[in-house]
Amino acid sequence: MKTQLHVILTLLIFSFFIPKSILRAQTLPSSVVMKDIDGGTFTMGSNNLTGNPDQKEAASEHEVTLTAINLILCSFQLVF
């Protein structure tokens, strides 16, 4: 599981540095899929938390804005 996570994170990091024109010009294997993730604003957190005051303050409702990204998803089986 850790190996899969490392591979996915590595691909995700490198996908930000590869020009999009290069990625779209190639035929990708069927196990690799590019997804456009829309940006937007949403509310994150909760004002109804119980616990110590620090946790309540850190996790209270707040607005979060994300920019759109292209995400490369790939699936493959690792055999040990």
C-alpha cells in the first residue's frame, strides 16, 4: 500500500512540471487517465465540534478556494 501511495504521489508531483501540450500529444496507456479537476470555493470544517478550544478554533467552518488542475490517474498491480 505504501509503495502504491509513493508511486501515485510521485506521478502527481511530476505532472505539475510536464507541459500540458506534451502530455496531450501522446497516446497514453489505458491504465493512465487524465482528469480535469474544476476549481471552486467550498466551506470546510464544522462549528459543532466538541473537544478542546484549540481543536474547535482550528477546525471551525471556513471558506476554501482551489484552482483547477489536471490530474493524472493510473492504476496497475504490483506483485511481490
